Amino acid sequence: MRQAWTRCKNRKKGTVVSFYFKCINCGSKYSIQEIIYTCKKCNDLLEVEPDIRELAKKIEDGYWKRRSISVWKYKEFLPVFDESKTVTLKEGGTNLYKCDNLAKKFKLKNFYVKNEGENPTGSFKDRGMTVGVTKALELNMKTVACASTGNTSASLAAYAAKAGLRCIVLIPSGKIALGKLAQAIIYGAEIMAVEGNFDAALELIVEASECFGLYLLNSINPFRIEGQKTAAFEVCDQLGWRPPDRVILPVGNAGNISAYWKGFKELQRFGIIENLPKMTGIQASGASPITEAIVAGSESIKPVKETETIATAIRIGNPVSWKKALRAIRESKGTAEAMTDSEIISAQKLLARREGIFVEPASAASIAGLRKLIEKGEIDRDETVVCVATGHGLKDPEIAIKARKRVVKVKLNLEAIRKAAKLRCSRVHT
């Protein structure tokens, strides 16, 4: 087992922390310096694990808590060995908005939205990419790659550009929002549209990474999850190191809900928080294998072959991290729901018009799920609830435009404006 450990000496003189990969199924351990994405024995997913005693010693003085909030505020918890290779665009530190208007509407005591659309490329993916691309440099990789419904490609392309790495992206033909595609193009990624859905594209890029030595940075890569878990750290940090009672997230490939749960559990393991929130996953009804498994009490999912939803970021029928997601939901005593497209669009409008926060449809799924669970009586009104908005509304503006109010054309005079807006003149004439 000693050979599976890699020691990190870069943080503080005289201190070291060891990390290794561990299979979530059979428990097999591997060196964290090995380029590997799944277990060699059972082919299941891997997680990064630290040496508990070493990390506890490293964080005991609490100095890290005094840093400015960002992904790298929590660098002691991240398996990066050479800080000179850190690739950052100042990701993390996104706002946790107290949404009193919606709290009043939903009759909730405390309701917050974690707006991950404030990250550099407009989505939560930047958290995983800052760590993943940094590891690519540490491992001396020259080309990074991913399959994507949009946000992953935009984020990876940006961080690859910053790092000076070649970036190859596979997208499902005709099934990616133009705002996201534009980002990947302008950052210089080599983009290939393939026939089939996201799941087919992912299967192909995994095979390509093995054949051609590409460094894969989909969420199957454990380092992606390491970066994304910092969002859970931030939520607790922003709430005065008190975890919320419930966290509601949109679920596509299921890496993010897994990452949040990993982050919360690590904070509890080191005595930084006492309680754990209920993890609640929200999917689109046209792509909801995890929700169906939760409802049915099943230990596995039934992949959805033909997925269809306007929420392109979660249009995934065979999520890679399904096992981690089921574990997160069940261990936390959470739940899952599936939302229709109309419910998602309604929630998108509601968040924008009540709180001034514009999110893409997939992000609005968390708000739609909250509303549905309240109506079903599954959420206590006294709970402190955090909904995660994973991407900015400008990622997918076509949907918002289609759902707009009619634009009224008027003549260039005050009378035309008065009639169109049904205004009363307040000017006092003397």
C-alpha cells in the first residue's frame, strides 16, 4: 500500500501530505501519479483520498481560513504537488445570495442561491478544470480532451489556452447551446461534432485518450471532483462554517452532486462542521435515470437512450458518476426529482424576475425542484436551503429569447410610450 501514496511537500516547510487513488467499489489503491481514470480490477470509478492524520496536522492552525475565498483558498485539501504549475483564472469565490423574495414566496425561513455562473467561463466546471489542467501540467501532458454538452468544453478550452496545451473536444452534433460552442471556438479548441448523443461522444473520447495519449478531463477524472468539492467548502464558509440543511443541484453526468457530498464529508471528517446536508438531485424528465433509480429504490440505473430536454447541460442518459450520486443522495437522506421543460423555464423566469439572477435552463432545474418538493411537503419550511445555479443564463440565450415577453414596437414620441406602457403623466403644468 505504501507504493500507492504520493507525498506533497509544497505547502509549508517541514510538512507533507500523502494522497492516493481509491476505487469506490473494491477499494483498490493506486498511485496518484499514475494516469488512470478507473479501477484496473473492477473498472469502477476512483476517488482521491488523503492521509487523514497528515492533513489534519497541516490544517490545524486554521491559517487557511484567513485567505480570500476562492478554489485555492483550500489548497491544503487539493492534491497538487507543484504550485508553480497552478493554472488559474481566479475561479471560485462565487456569491451565495440570500434570496428573500423567493423565500417569502416559498415560505422558507432561509433560502440561498450559490451562483456558479460567476466563474470565469460562466459555469461551475472551472473549479474542476483549474485542478485538472494543473495536474495535466504536473504529469507533463501535452494535449487535453473531453466530450461535452457545452460547459465542459468551454471551460477546458479556456484553461488549456492559459496553460498552453492543445485541446480536443467532442460534442454531440446539433445538441450544444451556441453560447457555449462560441466559447470553445474562441479559446482555440479543436472541436469535432460526432453523430449520436453525449454518452456516445464520451465513450469515444475515453477510447481516444487510451489510444492517442490524450489527457481526459471529463468528470471521470478524479481531479475534476477535487476542484468541484471546493464549492461545498465555500457554502459552509459563507454561512459561517454552518452547513445548510439541504443542498439542491441539477444533475447531468452526476459529478457535481458527488463532489459536493465529498466536500461536506471531508469538512465533517476534520471536525470543521458537525452536520451534513441532505443532497437533493434534480434532473430533466427527458433524462432522469438517477431520479428513476431513487424512486424505485434500485441499486443501479437504467440508462436513457433517447434523451430530450431544453436543459442541454443535463441532457445525459447514462451518467458516469451515477453510483456516486446514488450514494450521496441515500447517505445524506436526500431525494431526487425530475422536472418537465415547462417547469424548468417557469423557474428560470421566476429566479430572474424575483431575484435578478439569470441562469441557464439546467441551473433553473434546482429552483423548479425546490418548488415541487415544497408543494409535495418534502421540505420543512424551517430548513436552510441552498440551490446551486451551475451556469450563467447567457450560456444558452436562445431559450430565454423564445420565452420572452413580446417586444412592442412604438413610434419615437412620448405619447406612443405612454399608450404602450399604460402610463399616467406626472408632469405638473403651471
